[in-house]
Amino acid sequence: MRSIFIICLLALPFTTLAQDKSLYKIYDTKNKKEVGVEDIVKAFSAADVLFFGEEHDDSIGHMLQAEVFRQSHKAIGKDLMLSMEMFEADVQLVLDEYLAGLIQEKNLIKEGRAWKNYSDYKPMVEYAKANQVPVIAANTPPRYTNAVTRGGLEALSKFSIASRSWLPPPVDTATGRYYEKFLEIMGGHGVMPGMHIYQSQNLWDATMAYSIYKAFLKNTNAKILHLNGRFHSDEKMGIIAQLNKYTKDNPLKILNISSFYSEGDLEKPDWNKYTNLGDYVIITKNLKEEKKD
């Protein structure tokens, strides 16, 4: 019965879901208070970029993500752009053809190399299509990150100039807090084959940052909502640090959200833990775990 309840719950529109605050909480970490989607959108309207750092399998997080996108479009209008980790830069043409209604969804999924959980992002892509919101395929084509994982950043020099057109300028692989976090998630120093995996992570971040930067070069009035796994933008490191390098002469106002499953702290935010993660923290109930019960 619980599984049936959860499936039905996920089918509800956000307006219904939003009434059940037992499923999620949104916190403003600077002011240490609970807020709503409308507060995030208001702040985004006065900024340049909003990073939504997600857990890729979080259904409630995806629903909130879609609502942030919809409300942002209503508030911002024609200057809004959606940027996505979920599509690589070399499929931008395929994505644009789909948004223009020239190809079918099956072509987008196959030729655009859509993620296996594309259904989680489909509502946002369809909204963008219906409302003519540009979508940036921001991520690094995997063949390049794979090459760096195997041979380091110097491996990129062996590719043709045409191949390197998808890639950002040289990326910084300096050590520091981001490197320490990366080691933690990889299980410690013992599993790191030199710096190569970390360098591929930096390339990944830099490509997404450079994709966003190039969008601003085309439209200085743009306001960009970027979707990514939260490791890439938590503590304003990763993509955000790379973007700040590209825009150092004309700094952007950047906000970030860190969204993740509750660890029993849905009602009692741990400010010591949350404050550095992002401007906003979204805590969601883990429906996958409940489904197992």
C-alpha cells in the first residue's frame, strides 16, 4: 500500500505537492529561516546565475527544480535560459532541433544521449520547448573526460582543433578544499591514480562554466538557471569557482541551492552543516527509502 501511495504522490502536480510540507523544507542559510520557492525566484531575479545542485535520483527535488524553473520564467521572461549538466555540449544542435519542433523525442533521447532518468528532466525540457526558453547543453562530451582520466590534461593536446572546440580554455587543477572533498567522495588517497581523475573532474566543471560564460557573451542580460549534481556547486566551488575565473573582469552575481535527502533533519536544520553549502538548502524526504519499507 505504501508503494502505491508514493507512486500516486509523485504523479501529483507541484501545486498539490507544495501543500504537504512534510515532504520538503527550503531554508535560507544566510537568514537562517524557512522560505518558499517564490523567495528563491525573487532573489534569482536580482542575480545573474542560479545553480540548482541536486541529487540525481531525488524525485521531490526534481519537482521543486521544475517549479523554480516555471516561476522564474514567469518572473524573468525572455532573458531566462536553462543550462543542464544532463546534455553534453556536442549535442546542442540536436537539443535545439527538438526545442524547435523539428525532430521527435525519440531522436532527442537517442542522438542527444539523454540520461536514463530523462523522465525526471522532461517536464523542464517540455516547458522550455512550449515557451521558447533556450536550453544550454553544458556538459563535457564524455570521450574527453575519459581521455583525461586515462592520460591527464595533456591528452587533450592530441585532439584536433575541431575536437577542442567543445572544450574550455586550460583549467586549474590546484589542490585545496575542492580536492579534499573529491578525495573524500572517492574513498581516500589510495584510490586516486595520480591527479588524472581529479583533472577530469576539473574539466567537467570548467566545460559547464564555460558554456554558461559563452551564453552571457551572446546575451549580457541573460539570467541562467543551471542544473547539476550538487557536488559540482556546493560551497560555491567546482563550476562556480571556474565561472568566476572566466568572468573576473565582469563578475556575476551567483546564487546556489544545495538539495538533498533528509537525514532525520527535515524539521531541525543543522546550520553548522548547511550554511556553507549554499545560499539555499532544500531538504527532501527520501521516498525511495520509504518505498522499501
